[in-house]
Amino acid sequence: MPFTGIVGHRRLLSLLTRAIARGTLPPSLLLAGPRGIGKRMTATAIATTLNCLHPRPAGAFETDACGECQSCRRIARGVHPDVVVLEPEESGAIKIDQVRDVIDRANYRPFEGRRRAVIVDDADALVPQAQNALLKTLEEPPSATVFLLVSSMSDALLPTVRSRCRPLRLGELTSLEVAEILIRDHQYSEAEARAAAAEAGGSVGRALEARGVDIGEAREAAQRLLYQAARVSDPVRRLEAARELVGKISGGGSRERDHLAVRLRVLASLLRDLGLLAANAEALSLANADLRTDLNRLTDVFDGERTTRAFGAVDRALVALERNAGPKVVADWLALQI
Ligand SMILES: [Zn+2]
């Protein structure tokens, strides 16, 4: 995909295209930032523009891929011999053999492109030995190869690897941008896209993860947990509410994790509203304005201070889930914190 096809991140993309046009792109980049915002797409746009047969300026971009030549089309189909993608295997890790194979290839000139691009997606999944193997190559990069590391948890990379890459931080998208992508690439209607984007915290990945999850049901489960937390201090009862929050989901660990993540974000949204109510904000600014009466009943227990603390706990729970903690453990922990 050319840079013009990417939604958002305008300033960063202009800088990148300028560096490509002027031949000053560093040999290794680390594209960091939250999940589902276009990091890998940006890495692919770099690889595509570097190898496009007819690159040309486009809008604010000093150069961009044409999107139509043979090279652009092969990269889009994932069959270009000089654009190599490394990503986690079934086990969730990127093993040393995968890295060695790529390093061997990086020592040869590109087969047909101008610049070989190695995209390491979920670079934080590289096992430590694989990171060390890669490190040697990053220290003395072959001139015709560019390394593009992509990660939503870049602090999990070895500091030595991080220090060898120029960091590029991509931020969350606006909800308008998320909605735009959902309509363009994922067949959402405008109304569906707007509703999904409002709950997605600036990430298309999150919006897609929530697809098919009943938000009404999620709101009820989140509300029940808040009521239990407000009324009873008995840990057993709270853990029951936690179990309900996890729910019964078939389809294995990652599906269960996505499901809980959606519910936790709904819980975060209710807590944000409670914080606003505690600060006497206007009803209009509430994300869950329809639940105002129910939420008001919670405000004597969930005052500003407790709400802030609970919000922080939900945030930590989401990070733990993203790092593959078990959904039940996370929900139990949270139920005792809020
Ligand atoms: Zn092209």
C-alpha cells in the first residue's frame, strides 16, 4: 500500500517520505505504538516505495509508491523476493532459525528490487537469542537492506536492539480516522463504524476485536461488577462478579482474552463517566449518557479518588492481558482492586 492509502499519522509519514526521497532513511527503524493503528502498514509502505518502479510525489509526500507497477503489486500480494516478513510462529515466538535465515539472505544483493526490506512484525516476540543474532546485523547493516521492526510493546525488546534502531512512535488514531478505516476496509456502515470507533480508543485493531461482541451484554456485566464492588467487601462475592465478567467463551485463550479486553474497555468507559459525574460535568459529555441514573447511584461510593484508582487498575489489567496473562487471573485480580 502507498503512503497515501494510510489514514492518520500525516506528520510522521511526511518525514518518512522525505527521508526516502533524499536517500537518508536510516538502515533500521523501530515502529512503535499501540496495537491496530497502522504500524505494519507503514512498514509495508516504506518497503513498497523503496522498490516501486515509478515512485512519484503525492500530495504532501515528497515521494510515494505508484501502487500499480509490477513491484508494488507483488509486494501487496506478499510475493516480492526482496520484501521479507518475519512474524511469530504458532508458538507466539520468533525463533532464532527464522532470524538466521533472513540474515543469510540480507548478505546478498537484492534479487530484483533496489532495497531489500526485512519487516519484523511483533518484534517483541523475538526470543532473546534471536534478538542477539539480529543485533550483530543491526550493528553492521548490509547497505542494500533496511530493517523495519514493528512492535506494540517495544520496551520488551533488549535495550541493545532498541538502541540500534531509529525509533518512530505512532500514536493512537482519532475516532474519525478509525471510523474511516472501518468503512473503507472492513465493510462497516457509517453508523456501525461511528459506534465501534467511539469504544475503540483510537485503534482499528480494538474495534475489529469487538466486532461480534454484544456491547449491551458487556455493559451489563461491567455494571454488575461495579455494583458488587460498591456494595460488598466480601471477596468471594466479588470474585463471582469477576467470573461473570470473563463470561463463557468458546474458541480458546486468545478469543477469551479479546472478549475480556472488550469488557474491560467498557468498564473503563463507565469509570470515566463516574469520574465526570463526580466532577459535576455536563450530562452531554458522558459516553454512556443513557445510563446516567444508574451511574448516579454509584457516585457516593465511587467518588473521584476511588474512580481514579479503579480506572488505573483497569488500565493495568488491560496491559497484563496484552502481555498474555490468563483472563481469569486478570479478572480476579481486578475484582479485588476496584
Ligand atoms: Zn510502483
